[in-house]
Amino acid sequence: MISLLINSRIDGNPNWGLPILLDGLKEKSSSYDNFEVLVKFDSDDRLVPEFVKTLDQYPFTIKHLIEPRGRGYIDIHIGYTRVMSLVDSRSTVMGCFADDFVIVKEGWDEAVLSRTNSFDDDIYIIHQLPHPPFYRPDYEDSPFYLHFSLDHMDTLEVIDEGPFWSRKLLEICGGLGHVSFTDAWTICLQWYLHHHHGINRTLFTDQPLIHRRLHEAVDSDQSERWHSDRKWNFDFIADDFYRTMVKNQAHNIALHISSSLSVEGNKSVRHHSEDLECILMQTAKGAIERRKPHSAVRELEVITEQFPNNMNAHQMLGLLNLFMNQPQAAIPRLRCVLDSSPNTRGVRNQLGVALAAAGAENEARGLFMDELNRFPTSEQAKVNLMKLSGEQSGRLSQPTEFAIT
């Protein structure tokens, strides 16, 4: 049986849609005996008493709690954990649904339950979407991917907002983590299981089961909550205190699994260093191809930190800095490439552009000339030298005014 844990706020919530979610469960479920719905309402919500009277119309089990709101948005995970006290003894898997979710898959319940017998010890996580980022080349074909940095949690694209967890896993963890972003908590937990213990207990459905309705007033960077409660959550996720707690939860899960590590599928695939470097480079190139320069910069920064001798990554990062009009950031990257690989075609031209844009025109001129001496057919260096020599009117100050690729 599946237990759906829901926090619902009616009063003052422009995106409230619990009836839409419940109607979807009624219309798209394979069997009403496959699941139960457990809802936590706020005791200060004046609209709750009338709404709960309508719950009897649904043909599946719905239980609810009415308790203090706490801190609201940033205490949602506590509400989820509280309604776990209502879970049916037959329940084996749980999911946290927001009241703005919409069911999109017929037979969603069978899609979840069909994944629950993969491990004899009943410790697993089920995702509806592949791991982020979406721009990696093998996003659909290789859904398991935890090669990102936890420092980038607030920028990952796109995280599954409706994961499911085995009841046993949640009981080991003592509930739904320590932050209201249960999707981010799940990613952190998987990251530590994979990187610290070599364990992969992640399963994936064939397609998404839900869609989340967004409302600009509460779910966009124009909303007040984006810069208050949301920011507080991500600041907390970035803190060593939070990460230590999740690390300990992963350790406890690993201890429960350790007695059966020989079971096929327990261990994560551990890539050799060369393979991992290639995977990360492909992800960075995917971000560039999808025109996500800021994401590409983050990916390349991870690569240059883990693989400081990867001159391709340094050069790509320097070029991105140039195209984003950040010549000062590009200079040390391109100097690194020049010092390490002085025969690299084009790097003197690229570094010259960065220096010229930063005001070091004499050094830039010398680099353009050196590029031409070494590679006489370099049209870009020739053009840039002409521009810098005043054959084009006006002072050049932006990297994109030069010839670079």
C-alpha cells in the first residue's frame, strides 16, 4: 500500500488545489485499495472545518490532522512527518505530495507499487524523473547521476518534486529530513549513499506521475517567498550542520543495508577517474549546447577543481567567461592553459582578447603577434591586432567586439 502525505493550506494560498489532486486520484488510480491519503491542515486555517466535511465523497481512505501551523512553509517536512503517525500498518511506501500537484498518469499507483519489490530489505527510493541536470546528454537513458556538487543544490535543473521512499527508509531516517524541501533532502541523501558508501538504492518510473501547477505569486523569483523562506531553506542546506545530519542518516541506512550488500543492485557504479572526467565534460558541453552558460560555468568549475590538469576545461571556462563579458575571470584560466600547453592553437588570441578588454593592451598586442608568428594563418589574431592597432575607430572594451571562438 502507498501512503500519500500531504500538507494543505487553504486560507491565503492562491495556488491551493487539493480538490484537483483528489479528483485526479479518483480518476486515474488502478485500485482505491492501493493507497491512502493523509493530510495535515493548519489549526489557524478558518476554511478547513467546512472543507473536511467534503472528504467523505472520495472512494479511497482519507485521514487528516489539524495542528498548529508552526513556521509555515519552512516547516512543511514536520507536517509530513506528523501525518506518518496515521499510516496504515499495511503501508510499505510513502510519497509527499503538495496540494498543487496534478495526477497525469493513468495507473500511477501500479507504476509505484511495481517498483517496490526490488530489494529484499525494503530500503529504496523511487523517482519519477531522472537525476539532474536535465542538459546532460544521457539524461533519459541514464537516469542515475550524482556527479554534481552539493554546493549547487539551489541551481540544479530539474529535481523530481515528488519522490517516493520505502517506509523502512523513512523510519530509519526518523521522518522526512530536516528541511521542507524533501526533494532536495532526497538528492542529498542519495549523494552521500553513493559517494560515501557506494550504495545505489534508487529506482525510476518509466514516466512522470504528477505535474505541479505553479503560481507566479508564490512560485517564481518575483515572489516574496523566493527571497525569504526559499532562501532560508537553501542557506540551511548549504550549512555543515545540515549536511552532517544527512550524512549521518545515510550512514544509518548503510548500516541497515550492510548485511545484504551482496544482493545485486546494492552498489553504485563507481567510475574510474578517466571515465568520470569524460562524463563531467559531456555534461558541461550539454549545458553549453542547451544555452545554459551559467550552468556550464558551474560544471566546468567542478571539473577544474577535481581535475586541475584538464586544460580543455580551463580553456572552455575561459571562453565562457569571455562571452559572458567577464575578462578578469577569463585571464587566469587562459594563462593556465598557455603555461601548461604553450602549443595550443588559439589560446594566445583568446588570452589577448581578455587582456585587451581588461585594459592591458600592450600585453594583448604581444600575444596577438605571437599567435600570428606561431600560426601565420590565424585570421582571428590578425583581425584583433588590426582592431587593437586603431584601424577600427573607437576604444574596444568588450570581449565580444573581438574575434574569438
